[in-house]
Amino acid sequence: MRKVFLFLLIITNFNSVFSQTAETPSWAKETKEQKEKRFEWWTNDRFGMFIHWGIYALPARHEWIKHNEKIPDEKYQRYFDNFNPDMYNPKEWAKKAKDAGMKYAVLTTKHHDGFCLWDSKHTDYKATNTPCGKDLVKLFVDAFRAEGIRIGFYYSLIDWHHPHFPYDNLHPNKPKEAEEQAKANEKRDIKIYRKYMKDQLTEILSNYGQIDELFLDFSYPGENGKGHEDWDSEGLIKLIRSLQPQILIDDRADLKNTEWGWDYVTPEQSMPKEWPTENGKRVPWETCQTFSGSWGYYRDEHSWKSVHQLVLMLIETVSKGGNLLLNVGPTARGVFDDRANDRLEGIAKWMKFHDRSIYGCTQAPEEFKAPDNCLLTYNQKTKRLYLHVLEWPTFQSLSLPGYGGKIKYAQLLNDGSEIRYRTNNDNVTLTSLPVGRPDVEIPVIELILE
């Protein structure tokens, strides 16, 4: 994933909006109904697992370590030479994801360092050439699909290992002087690299069955950066759509001026204040978040979020009509570390009794306002409103202004126990809340509407 390159993101946002919206090519046209059909599973499932894994798990100091520490290829090679995740059992990963309520999973097939987890025919820089000797993507796909979890792939547009990827601002091994960099880039042909990307995308989108989501990462147009012209983003999207017509594609190929070059927006390590919009219209969105401050395994990173924070993050995301893609960074042995397992177990405990306040839910209709210290989610099909109570009321009651005549029944979601209420004109007061806060991370009251 991206580090905290705010300046690059700002440049991207400004330079991605071209003078006029690009016309939709014939191969990309679809009706509103067709697009809604493509999104049906995604807007229902709401919760996915992101997995950042590669040879950067060996140094265990962030997935951007090659960039951050300016490690040359010959020194970075030691991580390739010693990559042997002998405890890798994706069936265990899939079970943990399923227990936590995650309905889809996105694996980093190739990150910025260029290392590939599958047996690509177009490079030697792959897992099958390490002591591991396995196609790790195939094992992942088989295990997660067996648990009924949809499959997504992350693929980095950036590649610091490929000999024809031109040096730029982000390249860890770029020459120090601009003149020296320009001279070095004369030997690098981005046309060759573009073909390499298309060949690799053809592999991962052809050899593993249906792929439901593709996370391309990322563009940074501008001086000494790379954008849609460098990637031939239109050609990439056309290829992807031809191979997997139902796939959902993120917004990082620098085609935000189009309606066809992306499917959803991707706020990273942040929470929008409200449902994101483009040209005044709400758009599908998925926030990608970490348990800690790193995407790849970072042994000595200690700013881990609590289970409560993570459950709250999931609720808030759905309350604003979005999806949460929550990241795990496995160790070099191929397992989730204890801190990740603890968080996943905590989420699983909450989701076991509260998942129907997440699946199939979205932002509540405007007529329903969340009381103080509460968040709302809403299931349009079942006509149920979910009141997530962040701070438990002291006096066994909770006022719901404007809810009069709209509620048919109320109950605590964790145990199905009735919550009595009274109506006074346009207002409803829940009157029989338990004195003690229910013993769950965040209590939920289910309101069955008229």
C-alpha cells in the first residue's frame, strides 16, 4: 500500500481531473441495472480481509522497507533467497476470515517491490523460485473459495525490480541527480513494462477462476511521477474487463475523469465525514484499514487498534454506505501473529450476534436521525433499522425524536430480548433498557419498522 505520501495524493487528485469527462468507449458501456447487478454481492457483504504478504515479511519493518531504507537490489535479494513460509496454511487464514464475518478477501499478488506470489511465466522474481517453491496464490484461492469467501487480487502498478520500470520520485534506487536519472532511464523502456503488466494481469485473471475484485495500486501523476499515460490505463481496464466482465476495479489507475475507468473509491487509513460523492452523486466506496500502522508484517510496531475500535470502524463505514477492507500482514513463517489473531477473534465474537446489522445494510434514510453517541445502519429489504449504542444510557431509556409511528417492534440484537417503548406524538422513547450495558463490544438495538 501507499505510505503517507500526502503530497503525492494531492497531486493525484488534482491531475486526475482532466478538462472534460472522457467519452465512454463501446467496450465499457453498461446500463445502470447491469452495474447494480455487478455490485449486488459487494454492497451486501460489506466486510473483507486485505492480506499484504511478500518477502518484506522477513525484515518485518514495513512493506515499504526497500523504499524507506533505500535498499539496493543486491541487498534486498537476501529476502528472496530466504523466503520459506513453512507454516503457510491458507485454510487457517480462510477459517479466521470466515469466523470474523469477512465475506471476501484481497491478496497482494505483487507489491511495489515486484515480487510475485504466483508462478508467473514472465519473471523469475516469484515465489516458486524461492525456497518456498509454491504457487501461493493458487493455494490461497483454493482455501478461501472452499470457505465460500469471494476472491480479490491486489496488483501493484509500481515495480521497483523490473529493469524497464523507469526511475521516478518513489523509486528506492533512483540516481540522486536528475541528469543522471534521465540518462539511466534511456535504457528503460516503459512500453516493455506495460506489456509485462498486461501479461501478468492476463495470468492472474485467467488462471484462478472468477475474480471478484481487483485493487490496482497506485498512480502519482505529475513531474517525475506516473499516471494513466504511463500505465496505458485505458488498455489495462479494457483487458481486465475482457477477462473478468463482472469484476469490480478500484480507482487508482488515474482514470477518475471517466465513469468507466473505475468502480469504487478507496479512502485509505481514513474515514470520510460522509458518503463520498463524485460530481454530486454518491459513489460506491471501500475504506482500506490496518490493525496497526503497517500493511506488511512489522514486528516492532505497537500502535495496534483495539477490538472496540475495529468494530466501531466497521459500523461507521456501513453507516455511511461503505465497505471495510481490513488488513492482515502475515509473518515470514506464513501465519497471523498473536495480535492479529486476538483482534480477529474479538471481531468474530461481536459479529456472531450482530452481523445482520452489517450485511445488506447501508446508510439510514434521512428521516431517521441517530441519537447522540449512536450510529445507524439500515436494511432496506427487511425494513430494519439498527441502533448501535456507543455509550450506554444511564437511566434505562433512550429518546428517538422523529421516530413516532415508524416502529413496530424493538429488541436487543445480541439476545433477541424485547425493548419496550412509548410514543408521544412524533417521538419515541425506549423505556426498558437493561441497567447494565450488555456484555458485547457495542450493543445494538434492532428496530423493526412499520
